[in-house]
Amino acid sequence: MLLMGSNTTEAHPIIANRMKKAVKSGLKIIVIDPRKIDMVKVAHRHLQINVGTDIALINAFIRVILQEGLFNKPFIEKVTLDFDKLKEQVEPFTPEYAAAITGVPAEDIVATAREYAASSGSMIAYTLGITEHHCGVNNVFDIANLALLTGNIGKPGSGIMPLRGQNNVQGAGDMGCLPNQLAGAMSLTNDEFRARYEKEWNVTLNPIAGDTQTRTFDRIETGDLKALYIIGENPLLADVHMNHTRTIFGELDLLVVQDIFLTETAKVADVVLPARSWGEVEGTYTNTDRRIQRVRKAVEPHPNTKEDWEILCELSSLMGYPMQYRNSEEIWDEVRRLAWEMYGGISYDRLDNEYSIHYPCPDENHPGTFIMHERFHQEEQTKKAPFVPVDYTEPMELPDKDYPFILTTGRRYESYNTHTQTRHYAAGVKIKQKEETIDIHPDDAQHLGITNGEVVQVRSRRGELRVKAKVTEQVVPGLVFMSFHWHETPTNVLTLNEYDPISGTAEYKACAVTIEKLAN
Amino acid sequence: MAEPNFVKTICGYCGTGCGLVLEVQDNKIVKIRGDKEAPVNKGQTCVKGAFAFEYVHANTRLTSPLLKKAGKLVEATWEEAYQFIASRLTEIKSTWGPNAISMFACARSTNESNFVTQKFMRTVIGSNNIDGCNRT
């Protein structure tokens, strides 16, 4: 298994435990990460890659596999398109060339490519270390290229596994909270799908895809976007280039925030609505591997709070489109009716009995779909999977003499995102990291005359802050790490507002900073 | 003190989807353990899932709608808050069109709430400007 850009132990601890257990049964994990993360302890090999150079590395893997004839020829002929284009694209990426870009020794590149291609089943797991780059989508394309090249997809013990960060980030998108799709991943621009919804909802739907969050911010800036309604998110603290986000929120005519706490974002809203939290609501979540599971109410909420769907139904009725549901099951049954191909067979009753069911599950007798893309290994292919060759592009802001360090950001074990919830641990739990630090290599610390725990000044071209230094060999010289959990240390004043042009994901993983020792 | 009751649910933090058993006493979650029957975690939990639950009962929870008056957020009734939002959204929609309104959905909320969220945006507002934190 290639574990790419995933600090699994801290961000997905239980998945890390499962991986570690699998190592004992013979799984070889190759960690590809700029930091010496905990998973390196159980790794067969660690490729300590320079931040943002994943494509150079993967293209070199592909080239080795091609040169040595380790690709799956029948699979490529049967299911893929554009193999020749891939060959052409990776041609310059010799192991030596890639070694110069990535900092990974050429022999490690060759050995990893051979092992990935030759094993009886190889998997790639990745997290935000792959996607939070200006080239995040291309990074993912290249991962898919590698899997297709070797036929490592659609069968047990293979595949591509993005580890998702929120309990229901998969489900929220699947339910249609995306600008281009309706529930059940149905394309909004497809007339047939839209007609299905129009009939059920008795409205005419706008057929033009809407704005991503990224584009929403752009359109606030140009004055075209007047009202923003935010549910359970804290973008002011979570998004890149925080000082800019704060300024543009002031431009809105209306900002509505629906949340359980008065977050930094709620404080600047025109109206704040008190919502119910986990533990107070009924429903379902969809996890990282497409399991639908039941979420149950454990405690009676404060009587003056309301559940998200209840608020929207009441507002909707007031605005002239009556929406009424007696409970969450009624809503779920509407989802099952509309997106029956995905959820038709997943009833609350079945979930109570079976615990979890993987979608797609079109009818009550269907067991659910544990492995996706099995068709690749079955009958004649009607729909082929094209290779999407991609080129390496360097991070948007590289270190220079004024800003000599690369800052990469991520999460820490005990805290969750903007820390509004993980501030409240049960009594008696010992927490190791209670405040933000900038993690810096001992050589750099020594050079700057900084000791462990000393407060330093960190500046980027966009903002500055003070934070304690944590001297650690987890990072390499020239690289520093911070999380964005604490509002007292708003790391995103430093980060860069450059985005992937396709996904709109920001380059959280790389920007240039300078670190200064404070005068006594 | 009342007898505790036990509620099975799924963890609300990361995307792993661990099954948990919540021990509830006097309307408070007092303890959480991993559910041995859960296919994902088979009884295990991490520090967040097992211990970071006090936020549910925090006294800093919002318990009233707030409206900005003279630059300050002050407590309001649901009726006032709804009327304010409905009239402002309607006005903005009729002046600038549905494309002037955008919504950020919540990746921590249930499938059911998210379904209703996008339905609200697409039916009432008539806009597809809805997105979540998929990109962050």
C-alpha cells in the first residue's frame, strides 16, 4: 500500500490501527510524506518527498513500470483509453530526474514502482496531502493512472482509497450539496434526472451548475453575491488567507449562520440560528467507504434549538414553498425514491438490523456494493476509463531569501478542525497538545537560535502571527508545520489563496514564510 | 440519579464512521465506548471519539436566535429571525436574482439535513449555488 499525504495516526486513528494490524499479517506500507509521521514506524519504506512534488514521483513510477514491462497489458487493452498519451507524458521522468525534483533517491523510486506493480494486490490511500495543492486534481488523476496501469482497481486488496475528513463529507456531497449534482450523484445538467426531481418537487429546476465555495468568495469580492447562508461551518478560521476572508464577509448584504456555537464566523453574521448537535438528532451518515449508518438521538436538546432540516422547512414554508416532514426517516425515504439506484434498498429497518450498507444498493434484496468498479474485471467493457496524463508543476509560492521556509499545514491528534467542539473534553482526560506550535527541525532551530517552547514571529506575504516553536525531527530542514485548530493562533492568516482550477481546493500544503527570533 | 441508558450511534468526527455506545444519565452523555458490533472499528475508539463529547452540554451552546441590531448581535425570537431572513432573502432574490444567493452546507450534519438543505436552495431560492467543505 502506498500511503500518500495521509497522517493517518492523527487524522484517522482507527484506520491507522487497522493498517498497523494488517502490517502484522504481511501488508507492506510505503509512506510517501514530507514529514516523518508516526506511520513511518510501521512502514516498509519512507519516501520523504519534497512538498508538492507528487506528480514527478508518480510519473517516474509509471515510467519505471513501462520500461520494465510490469504493466497489466490485457487490462489496459480491455478497459482503458489513451495509453500512448500516458507513455509520452512520463517519458522525461527518469528516476534520476524525479529524484532531483522530489528529493527521493532514484533507487527508492525504482524499488517502490517495482513493488507496487509486482504485488498480488496494491492499494493507494491518500488524504489532503494529495488534494490541498494547486494541482490537487492532477495529483488524483496521476494516482488513478498508476492504478489503471497495473489493474489495481475493482478487486479485493486493490483500489484507491481517499480517507475523508468529516463524518459526513461524503454524504453531504452525495445528497446534492454540490453545485453540479442532485442527490445520488446525479448530474444536474442531465434532463432526465432533473425531470425526476421536478416531478417529485413540483418545481422547474435551474439547469445551470452553481458556484463552488471558491467561486462564491470571488463573487462576493466583485459584488455579485449578496447573501450567504452558512450551516455548521467556520470558514473564517478554516479558509486560506484569513484577513482577506474577513474583509469580504463585510461586503455581504446578508450573512446567515446556523451553528451550535458562536464561532468566529457567527460573530460577524447578521443573524445566527441555534442548531442541534450530534447526540441530539436522528438520521444517517455516509462514511469514507460509502457505508450508510444510523445516527441516533441520545439526549433531549435545549427546547429553543432546532434541527437543521426543521429550520429549513419552516423557512421554506414561510417563503411560499411548504416543506413538511414528520421525521428524518420520511426525508430518507424521499431520497430512496429519487435516487433509488444508490439508496433504494437502504431502509432504516435494514440499517437497524444490518448496521451498515454500502451504496449503491438499488433494492431491498441487494446486499450493497462493497467493492466499486468490479466491472473492470468482468464482462465486455461498454465504458472505458481513459488515462489522464499530467505534468508536474511546482508549488505556487516557493521559498526565497525573504521567506526561506516552506510552511505546510495539517491536523493534530486531539483536536478537530477549528476546535469548537474538541475544546470540550471530558474531565480528567490528559491532553498533550493544548496550543498551536510551529514544528521546526533542530538544525533550523539551532541556526535561528531558537529553543523548544520559545515564542517566535512567523510572517508570510499575507499576514503574521506569534507562536511557540516545537523542535522536532518530524520535519526536514527548510520545512515547518502548523495546524489551524486554535483561533488564538490563526494559521490561515499565513496561507496562500491559490486554488486548483478544477476543484477550487486551496493550496494549504505549501506557502513561504520567514521565522524570526523575538528580541528579549 | 436515574439508571443509565445506552444509545448506539456513529461518531461525529472524522470520516471513518466508528460505531459508538453512548451511556446517558439524567439527559447527559456520561461515557462513550466503542461498539464491539460495529463493522468499522470493532470496539475501538480514538481520543476524540471517546472523550471529546462535552461540547454537547457546554454552557456556551447557542440557545436563542441572534439578530444584529445597531452592530451588535442580540437575542431574538425564532419568529423574528425567520421573518428577517425570509424578507431579506426574498428582497435580494427579486432585486438581484437567485444567483446573488449562496449556501454552504454542513459536512458534519446528517444526510437527511443535507438533502433538505439542497432542496431548499434549489426549490425556494432557485439557485444551484450550494457547496460544502469538500474542497478544504
